[in-house]
Amino acid sequence: MTNILKMGPSPHIRTSETVEKVMYDVIIALVPAFLFAVYVFGIRALIVTAVSILTCMITEFICQKIMKQEVSVFDGSAILTGILFAFVIPVIMPLPYVIVGCVVSIGLGKMVFGGLGHNVFNPALVGRAFVQASWPVAITTFAYDGKGGATVLDAMKRGLSLDSSLLATGNPYMQAFIGKMGGCIGEVSALALLIGGLYLIYKKQVDWRVPAIIIGTVFVLTWAMGGDPVMHIFSGGLFLGAFFMATDMVTSPYTTKGKVIFAFFLGVLISLIRMKGGYPEGVAYSILIMNGFVPLINRYTKPKKFGEVKANEK
């Protein structure tokens, strides 16, 4: 009797990786930045983050029920979106705006495309872009040490001195690296974000080339354009975007070559917006713009199929 071997559809690679494992690894990596945010901003950072997470989970639950999908709000995806959205807004933003931003993040940034794995743009940044367009003052009003004021990037953009209202006393580069300055909830400490980023690299959840190329490109280009490259990489949302948003497996290229191209042009856009644009920060919009180019990058960097040959030209 002849034995018949049957082969199922691809993919044929088996792995222990699950959506839950990936998402919760990223959530764990964000814990240092969250703890530092609570240290800098107090209980308000905890409240805003909790409201953001809860709103994202409820919105996803409702959307999945309406779309008759399997409810999966505890797979970590909605929780991660809630954390990231909270991390890219000021701690003093009114809670109703936070709720609206989270509804947009999940509803418009994720579920309208069909849910996890189908979205083109980073959901948290879609929500942030909506809030910025709707309430620009609220999303650009920051607080540090109980006082409102400009961020380091805003001060450099306007040619202001980096005084004690922006940074703690001491070496300004060290204070910026540690995170003793104003800014959005999750972006103030480059050190805390670096610790989380190294954890993700260790767990092989992100390709180290992406954050390295983004940060390196911003450093070189801001220096070439007459800026302070050290302060540019330590302040603002560069580390948060480079390690946790530009590496999102759904909205970033899947090939190594594609990741390099994506990261390089992302660094270029961030530098141009910061140095030549009218807005002091450029990470969020740069990532959203490059998200839109990901299908094109994937198309032209996909590996050649085994045994594939070009058709003979007539």
C-alpha cells in the first residue's frame, strides 16, 4: 500500500510565539517608563493611563461584538494601545479628551481595518493625531515639577535657554537622559525607555537595527542642520517611537532590508520636521507617514521565491 504524504497550507514554521506573549513582553518593557512617569508626574499619570487602558478595552469589546468577532480584549493588544496612547499625551490632558482619543485609536485606527493584524497605521498614534487636530492646545500644554511650560524641544525650537523650568539643575544632558524634564507621560525618561528597549531586543521581539538606525540618523542629521544632536535624541518621543512604535510588527516592514529603509527615512522625516518644520516634535507624524509606505516597501523588498525565475521577455 502506497503511503500518501499530505502537506497543508503555509506557513509551515511552528513557533511557541503567541499574540499574548508578544504583547505582554512589550507591556513588561514599558513598566520602567511607567514607574518613572508616576515618580515624575505623581498619581495623575496612573489615573490617565488607567482610563486610557480601560477605554481601549471597552471600545474593542464593543467593536468586536458589533462585528461579530471573537472577543479578545485580554490578548494584550488593547491594553498596549491604551498604554502607548497615554504615553504620548500630556499628563494634564482632560480625561474626556483621553477617552475620545482612545475610542478613535481602537475604532478608527484598528477595528475599522478588521482588527489586530489588519491595521495600516499605529492605532495609538492615530488617536493622538485626532486629538492634536481637535484640541491642539490641550496636547501641547505640559507640566513639570508642578508648573506648566514648554518642553525642551519647544525651547530649542524657539531659541530659549534650558533653564530650571525645563530641566532639573545639573548637567542638562544627564538630566534629559534620566528624565527630569517636562513632556508627555511616557517619553520623559530616555533611560527607562532604553531599559525596556534592551529587554525587547533580548527577547527578540524587535530588530535592534530599527531603533539604532532611527536614533543614529536623527543624531547625524540634527547635528548637520545645526542642532544639538544629544539633546534631540534624549528629549521628546524619539526613544519611545524608535523602540516601541516603529518596531510594531503589524505596521512596519517584514523584511530586514525593508526595516532598514523604513528606519532610515523615519529618522530623516523626524529630523526635517524638528529642524525645518513648524512643530518642535516629529516622531508621531513621521511614523504615521512611513506606516503608509510599508505596503510599498514590502512589495519591493520581498525575498525572491525559491526557484523563481523571470518570465522570458518577448
